[in-house]
Amino acid sequence: MSAADAAPTPLSKVDSAVQGLSSSPPKDDAKAEPKRRASSSVPGVYNINDLEKEGTEIQIAKETQKLNWRINKSPMGLEEPEKSMLKKHLTTPPVKKIDLHFPLGLEVSARNMKGVTIKDALDAIYKQFRKKADDELETPVLAGFEWDKEESWTQLIVHCKKEGAPQPKKKGKKGAVEEEI
């Protein structure tokens, strides 16, 4: 080995980090800041905290009381006409996120940047209870939601009941009137 072979060779591009050189292409001065993607904000859909600051009251979709849905069963298992209710917004005005509070302390959040729908709320609840058997749940049927602005403006209280209303019969006797609960 000669002395010329032992001489250090200049660093190549692979070693550019050692020399302090950047291997990325030079930036154009025109776009020095990388473009941030605009948030997926939909006009008319609000942040619940903004509604609280403005004092805007919310209404809950009445359809939630008629679903007769078991909280440990997938909401997709609902049949018509209940299934078509799932697409409706849970609140008016629509919100991006809302906390759902159970009386025993459990809290889940339903989120949808286009406005939380009834399905989003049921999915959030189902995620918590899907592994529970019917006999493990004291009150397995959703009775509806309640908004108590005195308690908390940003959350809905979830109400459940022991049994759902009996399913209406497909064929009713002529002249018979079925009651709704």
C-alpha cells in the first residue's frame, strides 16, 4: 500500500451530511412555506365550544328516541325506517364533535367534520359496549339523549332503558290501531 492510497478521498454525495451540505433540492424563494392543507371545514358545521361562547342553543334530533336500538349491537343492524334516520344530524345546528355522557360516568365522543350524525353517536356508543352480552347490561336499549346546558353545554346525557318498545307487527288486523310509546 502506498501513501497515495491512504490519503483521504473527498466526500461524495452520500457523505454530504458530514460536510453540512443538503442533499435535498434547493427551495424556491417563492414558496418558502410549505402549503398546509385547509381543514376539512364544512360551512354551517360548528365547534360546540364556539356555540357555547355565542350562547347558541342546540336541539337534539327526536328520532333518537324512536330507534329502539340495543347499545351492544351494531347500528348497521337496524332496519328501515330506523336505518334511514342514521344519516340525520344529531344536533341542530350540526357540530363537529360532541361528548356523550352516561349517568354512571362513562364518556365517549362522537366526531364528524361534516357534522355529527345519529350514526356517529351510535357508533361511538357501540364501540364501548360491543363486547358486552345482553345480560351484562342493566339498561341495554337507547332511550335517547338529553342536553342540559346548566350541567354542561358541550355534552349530551345518554339515557338507556331496560327493554325496547315492542316492534310493530308487519301485518296488523284490519281496523286495529297500534300504539306508539
